[in-house]
Amino acid sequence: MPSASGAEPHRARPIQTGRLVVRRPFERFRAHTHTRPLFLCRECGAPWPCQPARLALLVCYRGDPQGLRDFLSGRLMVARADQPRIDPAELAVRFLGWIPPDP
């Protein structure tokens, strides 16, 4: 459906090259990032890091578990400053409790 300006909205469409159709599923992916000060997911509204964010972080920091811990520890400190009434242990479990242990 054309918009008020007359242009069609952008949609993720398959690209056809000869007989091969290339699909781009990543065009529809939206990052599950947090909002401040509540640290809720912008995409799904769940407490961040939500399950899709956790999966994306594990993939992003594959091979660097200490980097993942450092990143999430920094986000934890910001969340504690933004939400002083929430139990710090509860926030620590939410941010760091799901990380798999080192082998």
C-alpha cells in the first residue's frame, strides 16, 4: 500500500538472480536492545537481557566469555544506578546468572 507521499514502504523481498532466489531473513531481524532506566527490551518488552538478546550476545561474544562478562557487568552497574530500589542480587542474577560457565 503506498504511503501518503506515494512511495511504497520498504519490504524485505527476495532477490532473484537468474534462476537462483536469495532470501534475506536478516533484513527482518530487529536487535533486542535495552531501554533506560527500566532495562526492558525495545523489541519484546521483556526484562533485558531477554532470551533473543541472550542468544545474540552469546553468538557475538563466542570465544570471548570474559568480554561477555565485562560487557554485562558494565550494563549491570548502569542498571543498579538507574534502579536503586531493585535488589542488587536480583539484578546480578538477571544480567550474569545465565552465562554458561567456562569449560
